[in-house]
Amino acid sequence: MRTDDFWAVIDRATADRPGSPGEVASRAIAELATREPDEIVAWGRHLDKVMGASGKEDLWAAAYLINGGCSEDGFDHFRGWLVANGREVLARAVREPDSLADLPSVRAAATTGAVFEAEEVLGIAGEAYRQATDQEMPPSDAPPGRPDAAMLWDFDDEEEMQKRLPRLSSLFLEPPD
């Protein structure tokens, strides 16, 4: 599956009626469930590639800062939320994680404490495949698509966080005394 074809499904799921990641996932599932099983699998494998390409340490740090902590699964779910926000948001966040400070929802989360996760987006292909075939989708052999948690820099090191993610740090960390 081509990258443009993958993102076209997300674009159609958000066009003219953006909604929660759950709503985006439901619309994407409905579209994919009408396709041939091999197309659904190809879409899922492309999502694996997106997850691999977005598995960057500083993006994980941004998720940690924004969500007030972030486990391995939490990082995956955060990237699901990014996918639901579209190609440009995800691409920019991968290139420059600190750019997430530009998103109105992230800025608002600094005061509301909102958490950004969308596990349901990660299950789009599997659910579409189940609906189309009444079977489970063949398992993927893709690696987890994230750095080894044991090798990450210390996300609780506020000085390092301010150095690497200054704009997000100014939103989510208490100013030094």
C-alpha cells in the first residue's frame, strides 16, 4: 500500500467531521471493512511502518511530558492519537516533537490535564478485517516500533527536558524557583 493510500483513509475519516479518535477509528474501520482482506492487511502493515518511523525518543519524551507520564503502551496509544490527527501533525511531531506545543488541544491540556491516547486507532485494521472476514487478521511480524525503554534518557530530568523540549516544558513544567 502506498503512503498516500494509507493516509487517504484517515483523511476521509476526518474530512468535514473531525471528531474524537474513536470516531475517526470507527469511520476508518467502516471504510476498510468494505475492501478486500489483502488491502486491509496492507493498510495494517503500513500502520506498522508509521509506528516504526514515529518511534523516536524525543517524541516519547513529549508524550511523557504532555500526558504526565507515558509507558510503552502509552507511547503507542499517544502515536495512535497523532495518527488520528492526520499526516501533517504526525510528520511534524516526528521531525520536531516540540512543535506539539503549537496544537491548541495540547496547549489546553497544560491547564486541563487532558491525556492524549487513541488505542482504538491502532486496532483499525484488525477490527476491519474481523468485520470483513469473521476472522482475526494475520499477526504482524513488525518490531514494536519504539526505542527500548531501558535505553531512554531520564524523562524526569527537568533540565534535560527543558533543553530538548523547551516549548512543551514551558507549558507543562513548573518554572524553576
